Amino acid sequence: MASNGVLVTRPQPGASETAQRLLALHHNPIIAPLLRIRSLASAPCGRFGAVLVTSGNAVPCLPPSLHGTPLLAVGNATADRARAAGFTQVISADGDAAALANLTRQTCQPGTALLFATARGQGAPLAAALRTHGFVVHRRAVYAAYPATRMPPAATQALRDGSLAAAMFLSAETARAFVRLLPPLLAPALAAVDALAIGQPAADVLCFLPWRRVRVSAKPTQDSLLALL
């Protein structure tokens, strides 16, 4: 590819972490968050057999009193963030919500009280699936994700000057925001850009735009997404 710019659409602080990894791979990260994260409340204290998190955005909302409780994370990046926050027993499912459900069944006994810290409006299917296996799931919305109201200027400029080789989408939510906010006059510029989707739901949203191609990572992890570059 003549251009090596990679659009990073995930919210902060994850966008900066992804940018550092792109720099290490000799790509030029262009940070353009399409979601804004806002904490809603701290997760409740109490006695839980394990804490479940499907996003690193939930970790700052978990009180220090839970740091000794086993934490089951959806992926390695979320697990790393939990360890950095002070959690001492962290296991990564290295996958998606289904992988996290499998990990929970492997490591916890039915009847265990689980704290599932998640985003507002998210996580109901996973909580329901675990309850069918006998777990007592306390699902708590500890943060909310708000879509951007306009395309970030960095993304607009990169599309105008042709510096993009790829655009990374780590969720269907960011993909939907991009599709909604893309100025129609800039759509033809996508013909020189690969869309990299972390899963099929994000790819399904992106496929209606005229990308050079839409590629889906082999696993729903950032490592697998970066491997597409």
C-alpha cells in the first residue's frame, strides 16, 4: 500500500493504546474516536464469586474492594487493563461474549453470584445465558457509550488527502457511527481503503459503503484485527 495511515475509531483511552501498537508495527495511526465513554456509577460492593467484564471501559468503575475477586475478562486487552487497575486474579477468555460464557462455566460453579459490569443497554444475552446455567448474575450498567455527533476532523482530513490505507472498527457501534457520519462527498475515497472489522456484526454494517474491501478478523480480538494489516 502506498499509504500507511490507519484510522482508529474506538473511544479513548483505548484509541491511544491501539495507536501505540500501530506505531510499533510501522503504521501511521489516525485517532478519530466515534464513541465517547461516560461512567455512570461505581459497581456495587459485595460478595461475588467472580466479576465479569466485556470491555475495559468497565474496569475503572470497579471499586478497590473487588480487586481480590477473580475477574473474568472477554479478551487480553481488557485483562491487561484489569491487572493494571489492581486486580490480582484475572483470566482472559481471549474471544467474545460466547467465549466469556464458556470460561465462566469452566471456572465457576452453578449458583455462584457473578457481578457483570457492562455498558448501559448491553449484556442482556450473556446474562440470560449464564442464568440458564444456574448462575446468579447481577448485571450492572457502569458506563454508557455516546456516539459522536460529527465525523472527527482527523478522519475527514485523512479521507480528503488520501493518506488512509485502512480503518479499524472494534465494535458494531463504531461502525454504525461511521456510516451515519460519513459525508457523502467523501464516500468515493473509501475505494482506496480497507475496512477492518472485529466481527461479522461490524462488517455487516460497513458493507454498504464502497470500501476497497471489508475484512473480518479471524477472532474477535484486537490482536487478530491487527494481524490483518
